[in-house]
Amino acid sequence: MKLLDVVATTVDLPEKRLTRGQVGTIVEELSSEVVLVEFADLNGVAYAITPISVSRLMELNHEPAKAA
């Protein structure tokens, strides 16, 4: 995962007040295992900006997969 990738949480993160499936954008790479993700509503207002382990995120794709 890299800067500006759109991601979703794969697990509930109650300590961060996030549930599985919430969508955010990576805004900073803190290490190879942790990124800073901004979660915003449909009006663009951020409601959470928090570090999350990449193991708890899934990258979302907006293009069809290439044939294997």
C-alpha cells in the first residue's frame, strides 16, 4: 500500500471508533507496517485520522483486474 491509496478496514477497530468496511485514504506512510489513514464523510469532512497496521486494511481497486 502506498500514499493516496483508497483502503477499507478489514476488522472492527473500536479503540479508534471505526468498524469493518469503513473507507479512508492513506495520507502518510509511518513505516513498512503502519500507515496514517484519513476517514472522511461524503462531504469531505474528516471524522478520523489515525495510524493503522496495513494488516488491518484492504486496498480498494477502481479498475478491472488484469488477466492472469
